[in-house]
Amino acid sequence: MAELQMQSVEVQYCPPIPSRANKPSVWAFAEDLRAHVGLTNGFDLPKLVSANQGRISYIGIFDDDQTDAIVVEPDDTFVIHLSSQTGGLRDNFTIAHELGHLLLHWPKVKNAHAGHGMRATRSVDESDQDLIRCEWEANWFASAFLMPKLEFSQAYKKGIAAEKFGVTQSAVEVRAKTLGINA
């Protein structure tokens, strides 16, 4: 009787490829998507991840590398790795940031490198302008996806933005500054 042997196929992972969309376009895309999926705050993100072939994994507390990341497989499944040393509010922004990589950068990687996966981390080579651009784009996406301009402006002026959107006060201050909003 012939024995069947399973061959292990090693997946190669590529870094993200920038979308080259401008900030207002990324913001509009993120806000439209937020409305489409019915996101109300950061704490809804784990359900959104699992409903879209993804999962969240926490890096072991004793692991030396606590770098947040997303790993996308060639079949579009993905894992978002979160540091075990951060809290829920920080994690909400990180999850949204990693979803930004998935939505903005994965289609370009998949098109350019069929059969490969994508790995994006916040630890980027500072001399690689494309990776730096990808980080900007993912941050633009996350801020607008979690804190849409109109709702954010109203909540910010009432002093309740962090609570309303499930983000850190630091994320609130950066969003307010980027939008040119004064309390």
C-alpha cells in the first residue's frame, strides 16, 4: 500500500505596500466602513475581527518581543498579535491600526505577490519610507475608524471622547489636534 506524504508548504510573508491614498481619503474610507459595519466603539472590534476570518492573540507576558503585529495568510485569514503588557483602551487602537493594514495594504501585497502572506509590525526600519508610510496610513485609518469626525467633535467638546469611543486619552488628544479641534 502506498503511503501518502503531506508536503509542508512554507509561506513567505511580505511587508505591507502603501496605498498612497491621502489622509482625507483614508479618513473617509474608514468612516464609511465604520458606518457600514455598524461599529459603535473600540470594544466591538474583537467581534468584528472574528466575523471576518480573523483572531486576536496575546503575546506571552514573558516573551521578550511584545511588538504588536498582524499576520495575514494567503487565504485572507489573519491574526492580530497584541502585547500582553497593554490595556484594553490601547489594544482597541492597535486592533483598528492592524485592520488598517489589512484593508489598505493587504490587497496590494496579494496582487503583487500572489501566494504570499503579509506581516506588518510597529517595529519598522526607519530608513524604509514605504514602511513608514504604511504606519501613517494605518494610524489615519484607526483614528477615523474609531473616532469619526462629527461624533468625535461633539464628544470631545463634552469631554467624553475617550469613554465614548473606547480609546486612550492620548489617542483622543492626537485626533483632536489632527482635526484642529480646541476644547
